[in-house]
Amino acid sequence: MESRQGRYFQLELAPDIGQINKMETSLVQLGIEKIAASWRSLHKSLSQEENLKDQFNHTLSTYEEALKNRESIVSITQQQNEELAAQLQQTLTEQANMELQLQRAVEASQVANEKAQKQTYLQEEEAVKLPPVFIQLHDNPAGVKYDLPI
């Protein structure tokens, strides 16, 4: 009986062992699929991270380039401002010198005009002068004439 029972168990167990093997294979397959799915998900995440990193690096390099350009523009503008300030200072100095020269020329012109007016006045006075009138002194015992202008 025992041998029948052992065989019976073996017969009964045989389909169960096949099922167990199928289940093990299915579990292994499911595990592989889960691992594969996890790997794909991880790969996708890493790819997205790499893309984001590339975008960040591109944005950063663009920003750095813009910053360099800005610094260059600021430097050029400062240099131009310094040049313009120097030109302005030179122009102001020249203007002050010209104003001083003009003032001196005006003063010299006024002096020349005053001299010319005096000269003209003296010339006019000479032209208008009356001839001198002579008088004779009466109590002149020697009879000497004295010409005195009146």
C-alpha cells in the first residue's frame, strides 16, 4: 500500500510540480519584466536629467556670454565717457582763455577809442580856436608891446 500511496502522491504531485515550475518561470519572467521596466524608467529619468543638464549648461554659457558682452560694453562706455570728459575739460579751458582774450581785446579797444576821441576832440578844438587877441598895456613907459592872448 505504501508504494501505491507513494506513487499516488507522486502522480498528484507531478501536476503540482509542473505548475510550480510554470509559476516559478512566470515569477522569474515577472521579475525580469519588473527589472526591465525599472531599468527603462531609470534610463528615461537619467536621459531627462542629462537633457536638463545640457539645457542648464547651454543657458549658463549663454548667460556668461551675455555677461561678458555687457562688461565689454560697460568698459567701452566708461572709456568713451573719460574721453568726452577730457574733451569737455579742454573745451572749457579754451573757452576761458578765449573769454580772457576777448576781455583784453575789449579793454584795448576801449582805450584806443578813448585815445581816438581825445585826439578828435583836440583836433576839433584846434580847428575852432579863435585867433589870439592882443592888448597893449597903457602905462608902458618904454613903449614895449606885450602880446598877451585874452
